[in-house]
Amino acid sequence: DTAVSQTPKYLVTQMGNDKSIKCEQNLGHDTMYWYKQDSKKFLKIMFSYNNKELIINETVPNRFSPKSPDKAHLNLHINSLELGDSAVYFCASSQGWQGINGYTFGSGTRLTVV
Amino acid sequence: AQTVTQSQPEMSVQEAETVTLSCTYDTSESDYYLFWYKQPPSRQMILVIRQEAYKQQNATENRFSVNFQKAAKSFSLKISDSQLGDAAMYFCAYSSISGGGADGLTFGKGTHLIIQP
């Protein structure tokens, strides 16, 4: 049983396209996140979502939008993809904002924009 | 805002030896959580160990232990009896208790650990 699952694992697309990455967790956690890992392996938070409260990192372009149909899902939609969006995107979940017991990550989605 | 610094971009150790990865952080908070995550070539982020700042006792998980020095804002990871499977990127991370979800986890830039057979 995969705790946090992301699909697809790999995504290659052309500039200007719109794409979505799906994330589901079966841990019963109440908080979910999206992180971006750049080419230098640096991880940075993009969004936090808890009980319908969304917190957006101020550096994230508004072309990126999270969508949560329910507590177990947090999808990432990206409009008008740019070359600089190429990265690995990780979904994660935790119980509570502070992640007392740690954060559980999905296996990542490698997005390549050509 | 909190920052996490890992000053060793790469470390190399012989199999079965002990290695210590360093991590320092900057915060004005008195209570928080610290983590070490491992990222092998498979890309999966795996929680190695966590430490609660209000606990003075250093956390230990089998061959992994931390040296938590709160006053010095230092949180190093010691891996004993290194194994080939320990080869990975290791990330130190900070989680605020009072800051809510806005910051999530703040990561260091990572240390690439190489295990020499």
C-alpha cells in the first residue's frame, strides 16, 4: 500500500501546454503539500493545504494552482508551462501543520518542459 | 524566516566506517522539529530521524543518531557501520511549531554521501 502516491512519475510536455499532477494519500493525514526540487536538488515548499485552508508560497507563479477535491487528494495544475518549470515535484502529507511525526512524501513527478 | 545550512556538499566514507553529516540552522523560535531525510537515486524522500527541540536527549534510530546542540543551533547526523545502501543525498530540515503551515519544511541544500566498498 503506497502511503502517498503521485501520478504520473514522468511528464514530458511542450511549452505553453497545461498539465496536472495528481496526488493521493491513504494515511488519514489532514495536511498536504507540494514541494519543488530544482536541478540542484534544492527543495522548496509551494503550497500547504489543511481543512480547506490554502497557504501559498509567495514565490510561486499564479500559473500553478492546487486543487483539493477531498482531504485525501491534492492535485497540482500548471497553466502555460515554461522551460523553467522543469523540475521534480513532490507531494507530501502530515498530521497537523507541524508534522510532529514527520512528513510522508510521494515518489515525485519529474516534469520536463521542451 | 528560518534557514538551514548543510556545509558539506559531498562526503565519502568507507563501508563499515562512521560518518557525520553536519547541519546548522537559524531560528528565533524556542520550539520546533528537526529532521533528516534520505533521498536515494530512486528519488523517494525517506525520513531517517527526527528530533523535538524541547527534548534534550538525542534521537537514535538503529545505526543513525543525531547530535543536537540547541544553543549552537546544530543538528548533525551520525551514521555508524556505513552500508552501501546508505549512499544517497541527505537533507536536513526544519519545521516550525508556531508558524503554521506557511513554511512547511525548510530544507538545507543536501549532502551527497558516497560509500566506498
